[in-house]
Amino acid sequence: MLYEIIVGMKATLMHLLRFRSITILYPHEKKALLDNYLSMLGVFRYDHGKD
């Protein structure tokens, strides 16, 4: 049982030491879309004005 705790703590510590930000500051930085991105970005509205 002690071994499993030590292994878990090692994994947690390694994750904390390799920390890198995975978020972007959206209005200022925009993520580039891939060339093969097939979805369409947009807001579709119904006839009665609701999204």
C-alpha cells in the first residue's frame, strides 16, 4: 500500500514539474485552425430571433 502511494505522489510531482499552460488568452491570442478542419463556425438564428 505504501508503494502505491509513493508511485502516485511521484506521478503528481512529475506532472507539477512539467506544467505548461494549455489555455490561451482568447481575445488577444487566437488558435489557428487546421487546414483539414471541416466544421463551419457561425451562429444560426431561427425566424423568431432566438439562437
